[in-house]
Amino acid sequence: MSSEVRPQRKSFTAGDWIIEPELNAILKDGHEWHVEPKVMQVLLVLASQPDHVFSKEEIISAVWPDTFVSEDVLTRCISILRRITGDKPQTPRFIQTVRGRGYVFVPDGEQGNHAPAG
């Protein structure tokens, strides 16, 4: 799957947020947060197919190809994105956890028809 994931590199919006991939920046209301390149790559993978549930393995292989990393690294990236956006796993408006399956990007702040995060 990693070869099929083609994250975009141009700026885009997700709800009230502006994502600037080339700058590794997330902006809202005149505020700007810079993230590590791998954190941005995780976001770009998820945003490449909104409403698609990406397994943890798919994301890891797309962001860290040919490298062994634990799921903790991915969890940390998701946590950073949630902290910046004020997103909560129980009421996702940006990234939804699909228990037992992975993560899904919900760009307009509306949960998809996926299994609840719990």
C-alpha cells in the first residue's frame, strides 16, 4: 500500500485549518504551529484519502519505509496533531481512531460511518 499512497504537497484546508506541507505548518486564526516532518507526513497520508480507514501498518510503511518503528511512534504523531488541533479521540473533528483498524481523516469535522473509537 505504501507505494500507492501519494500525499499531496500543496496547501489545503481541513475545516478551519490550513495545512502547509512544504513548511510543515498548520495554521488557524493567525496562529501557526510547526511540526516535525514525520508528523506532517502522517497527516498527509491520512489526508490523501479522506474517509478511508488507514491501518497503522499502512501509515507506518508509508511514512517510515524500510525502517522498523513501533506503533508508539505513530501514536505520538497522532497525539501531536490532536494537541495542536484540540481534537479529542472521544469526539474527533480531525482524526478519528477506528478501534482495531486504524485512523481516518475527517477533514470537515464530521465523523464518518466507521466503528466508534470507544
